[in-house]
Amino acid sequence: MLEDKFSKYSVTGYYEFKVNLSMKTLTTTNEGPTRVKFAADGQQVTFYLPTTKINGMGSRNRRVTVETAMYVEDPNNELYALISFSGDKVDG
């Protein structure tokens, strides 16, 4: 758990950090939710990080792309978002 020094919020969660390395590409995935809880009202926001890919590992021309969308949910305020990044390949 992570807390700010004024105890206004805390961050909890777990990650399964998966890496796939090929000759020229590094793909990273963080599976698992991250929850931010605010002390003032107990509100909790949950998000899931996207998969990223770094191309050009063997050269000086590296490019980072986000392969999947980021999902954010705030059930107290009935807010749900699927955040797409340039170059997404999102299905479903």
C-alpha cells in the first residue's frame, strides 16, 4: 500500500508484470487492478494499465506504442471509461 504523507489517499493493488522480449521488441503488460481510495469520503477509483510495446530495441530508433486501452471505473459516481491511445488495437 502507498499513502501520501498527509493521508488524503492511498493506493493499493497487485500487478503481474509480464514481459515478452524478442530480437527488436519489448512488450510489457501489467495485469491486475490499481485502486486509489480517498480518505475524505471513502471514494475509490479503480484502473487497469494498458500493454505497451517498445520497438527498435536493437537500434537508436525506438518507438513506444500503447497496444491496448486503459480501463477506469468510479462506481460511486457511476463513471466508467475505456481510454484509447493512438495506435490501439482494441476489440470488444
